[in-house]
Amino acid sequence: MEKQGYEHELMSSMKVSKAVAVMAVPSVISSLVTVLYNMADTFFVGQTGDPLQVAAVSLTNPIFILMMAFANMFGMGGSTVLSMAMGEKNEKRVRAASSFVTYASVFVGLVFAALLILFMDPILAVFGADAETYEFARGYTLHIAWGAPFIIWSAAASFIVRAEGASREAMVGSMIGTIANIVLDPIFISVLGQGTAGAAIATSLGNIMASLYYLWYFLKKSRVLSISWKDFTWKNGILTRICSTGLPTAIFSALMSVSTIVLNQMLVVYGNAPVAAIGIVFKANMFITFLQMGLANGVQPLLGYNYGSGDGKRFRAVESFTKRSCLVVGILATLLYFALREPIIRLFINDDEVVAYGVEMLTAYMLSGPVIGFLFVNMNSLQSVGHALEATVLSVLRQGVLLIPLLYLLQAMFGLTGVIFGQSVTDYAAVILSAVLWRRVRAGLPGGKAAGSGTVSA
């Protein structure tokens, strides 16, 4: 009862700055753990000193991103449905949502494993693997395939656990997988001489360990979450609401995978060094992006709960405070990265050609760092009030409909330099559009027309 009382206070009446801190800090830490987790493979493969192996990891990165697309769809969608159900005191729906996320994640993971193993050669050809990088890419893909069910479910489960109010436990699960990956990477990559294949083995084993932790939490610690088959159902709007609500986040990740493939295909024309460099930059720049994404994702249960309970004033206060926090964090992180551009790239690999490309690329990518958090907060706000379509539009534009044509246009106009700046140009366009869409939706909510007064309005 004491825990329930605290959770109710946290969601409904605790001072906004404190509530955001309680929910967002563990989420930010989990996001940074995810950054370390994603950096680990590239970092330890880079210690081999072989740009071709780094390029191979970059070429196969879309596979992992696509897995995260489904994990984010089930996790974010399930988190939204679950947090609203908790606000409505509907425990049966909470159990149904958590059970659905579990079994849907495992099923999709098994499908992923089968497709990657059966169609590996054509998949790698589409990704841009050439004669020099093929074997390295094949080794990575083979061993990431059998870990797919665990990769997807452990990521989705962290959203569900956080939605229950257990942000610390969600963080612990993420850290278990990351620490295991960081410890196992040098063992499999260097000591056992497995190279890129060793990186994938470490990743899969780390996610198995994280999955075991979440399994324990569901069975032994949670009051309302369920993995029981008897609670599983796709009816009563469970499937449609989870998938439609999580769809913007899923499309965001899926199109990121597609755009990464397109980007790699463009860069490989200039050689494997730019491909290796963009792989490093993509991972390094995640620090700036995921800091703000962690803030936005951390407060999503607060937004969903207060919208579900009808407290519009608190909803808007959480939104505004989170945006101010994102702005401060974004500016500081970008300034830090600008000052340390070359050392950051050399941390991964000491190849002069790759470093030269990497410094130029990192400079371009971090230009949108100060403001990208507004996009994530606006998307989560839209999802939390049931406007998944608008959030989906933003995801589609940022990672596909706008980005991919821009990459081709800028390449035609400015060559390699144009390709490098494509993401930042797209990010600014998406932030502006998200502000316009969210203002329109917010104006239609109870008390919405007065929401902009004295707040960060983007």
C-alpha cells in the first residue's frame, strides 16, 4: 500500500520538477547505457585497427536498428496503453498489455532470425557489402540472428517496467545487458579472435542476460505486470492500440534503418573509409540524441497518466519542464562534442583517413543537437493524447520521406559534403513541423489555448 501511495503521488501530485527527475533520470541513464551498448561493438572492433571490420559493422547496423523498430513499437505502445490503464485503475488491461508485448516480441524475434539466416546473401548485398567486407558482415549477421528474440523483448520490457513506475529496475535491466556486452566484446573479438562475429555473439549473450532479469522481475517483483499466457489477448483494442500508438516510434526506427542503408550505399562509392567513419559518427552522436530521447521517454508515463486522469494542467507543466531540460542538455552536450571532435573519433580507431572523414561528419551531425529534444517531446506528447497519426507523420518525414530525397538532392548539388549534412537539415525541418502539429493538437485539449503562456512552446 505504501508503494502504491508513492506511485500515485509521483504520477499525480508530486512537484513537477521532482517527478520529472524521478522518472527521467533513470531513463536518461538507461539511454546512456544504450549508447554505451551500441558503441561497444564499434569501439572494440575498431581496436583491431582494421577499417574493413569497422565498415562491416556499420553496414550491418540497419539490422539492429530494425529490431529496435519492433521493440520500440511494442515497448512504447505498450507503455502508453499500460500507463493510461493504470491511471484508469484497470489492472486487467495492464496485465493484458504486458503479456501481449512479451509474446509479440518473441514471435517477431523468431521471424527475424529465420529471415536473416535464410536470406542472408541478398540482404547483405542490399546493405552495400562488397568483396572486402562481405565475410565480416556475414559473421556479424549470423550471430545477431539467433539473439533476435532476446534483443527485441529485453528492449520492449524496459519500457513496460518503466511504465509501472519502476524506472530504477528498468535501468538495471538495461545495464545488465550493456555491462555483459562490454565485458564479453574484448573476449570474443580479440582474445578468441572472432572479430565482427564476436561482437554479435557478445551482443546476443548480453540481451539474453537482460531478458532473464526482466523475466525475474515480471514473475517475482511486479504487482501487476504479467507474462502469463492466460492474460494474453489481442482483443479489446490491445493489439490495435499498442501497435498504432507505438507505430510512430517503430516507423522512426525502421526508416532509420532504410536511410542508413541508403546512406551507406552512397558512401561506399567513395570507398570503405567513409562507411567506417559514418558508423563511428552514428554511434558517437547517439550520446547527444539519446540524452534528450531519454528525457522524453522517461516522462511519457507521466504524460499518459495525467492525460488518462484528466489533469491537463499537470500534463502541460510536465511537457514544458521537459522541453526546457532538453534544451539545456542539448546545448551543453553539443558544445562538449564540438570541443572534442577528433579525440572522440580517435577513441574508436586511429586510422588517419577514417578520422578525417569522421571529424567532418560529426561536426555536421551534431548541428541539430541543441534542438532535437523538442521533436522527441512533441512526438511523445502526441502519442500520449492519442494522436498517433501526427507523430507517425513526423517519424516518416525525419527518417524517410524527407531525409532520403534530401540525401540524393544534396549529393547531386554538393557531392559527399551534401550527403554529410543531410541529417541535420532534415532534423531542423522535423522540429519545426512537430511544433506546428503539436500546437494544433494542444489547442484542442481542455485548457489548451492557454498552454503556451510562459512555456517553451516548441
